[in-house]
Amino acid sequence: MKLGSKLRMLFYVGAMLSLFGIGLILMGERAAGILLLIAGVSAVVISFSLLKAFMFADIREK
């Protein structure tokens, strides 16, 4: 598995965690929802920025 596909998978997992966190908050489980929301958003931001950095580095090599 390439690094780009692993980062893309981390992006999708982070997005799912964020949605589960929002769902838990709406169902009344505030603490668990906030923790999942924070974990999901941080995974999305980290994976998205790393993907963009690798894409920029790949463009500069060509």
C-alpha cells in the first residue's frame, strides 16, 4: 500500500469519526461526542495537509 493511499484512508476515517462524534453529541453523549469530534477533525487536518505537501513535492520533482 502506498503512502498516499494510507493518508487518503486516514482522511476518510477521520471524516467518519467526526460524523460519529456529531451523532453522539446530538444523541446526548456530550463527552464521548466531543472526544470523537476532536480526534476526527485532527485526523482530517493532518492527513489533508500531508497529502497536499506530498502532492506539492511530487509536482516540484517533475
